[in-house]
Amino acid sequence: MYRICGLLQAAKSNFGEALKNYANDIYHAALVTGPKHVKTSGGYFHMANVFFRNGQTDVAHNIYAEVVNIWNEMLKNVVKMEEEAAESTLTSFVEKAANENEILDEAQEQKQFKCYTLYTILQQNDSKYGILNKVKLLHTLALLHTHLLGYVKAEEFVNEAISSAQEAELSCDLSDLHNLKIYIGTKV
């Protein structure tokens, strides 16, 4: 309810009211699922959009980064479960979820797919975001597409993440990316 009211207020350019509604949305979702859950991340995402529209890009980018972190952690767990179940027939995400609080329906998955697609376009046009955050975002998108069985697109994202990290000479552990690339390679 609060998220819908926030969207309405944002559409009317009542950004202060929109932020209050998103804060309430995050608070109430966090009471049920926790503050670092994908069902809470939608409120963060919309809040970041308001800050971005107000020209507060640093605040927006920090919140966007938190959304990416939340999704990255959840999707790493989901893809790991899918890798472990690869020898058996793939089942739906609902059947594989280890924790019922992590169950997403198809509409929620599609909504997040659209959000991340828009977000990718946004980040490609903004150099302030930072290479490490870009690599994490690309990794998350690769995980999302892997989960949605979009292996070709997942392979594109994982390759871009690895090459971006290598070009920038990042001194971070890329083993998750390389392992995901190997897994995706078995599916393409």
C-alpha cells in the first residue's frame, strides 16, 4: 500500500511525500522479511529513483548499491541451489526455495528484471557509480538471467563483469564470476 502511494506521489512530483511512503514501505516490509530481503528492496529501489530525480545522485547510488547487494546475495544462493540440483530435472524456483521468505512469483521476477534492465542503462551513462559497483551489478544481472534460464544474456553479463574488472585492474576476488561463467558455459 505504501509503495503504491509512493509511486503516486512521485508521479505527482511530491517527492517528500513519496519518500515518506517509501520509508514506511521499507519499514513494514522489513518487519516481515528483514531489511536485507528482496521483498524490501523494491522500496529502496523506488526511494533511490526519487533521490536520483532530485539530483541527489550520490544518495541514489548508495541506495541502488544496497539494492544490488541484496539481490546479489539472494541470487548467489539461488543459483548455487540450482547448480547443486543440475543433475536432476530442473524444478521451479518455488519448489527449490530453501526459505519460503525467498519465494518470488513470476510477476515479481519480471518486475525486477525490468528494474535491473533500466538500472543497467542508467549506470552505463553515469561514470560516478564506480567500477566495483558496476562489476557487482553485472554479476547480479548474470545471476538473475541464469536463474531465469536466460543463459546467453547471463554469459554476456558475466563476460562484461570479468573484462570490466580486469581492465580496471581491480584487486578483488573474481572466483564467483569465473565459477558462474563455467556453470553458464555448461548451459549455453
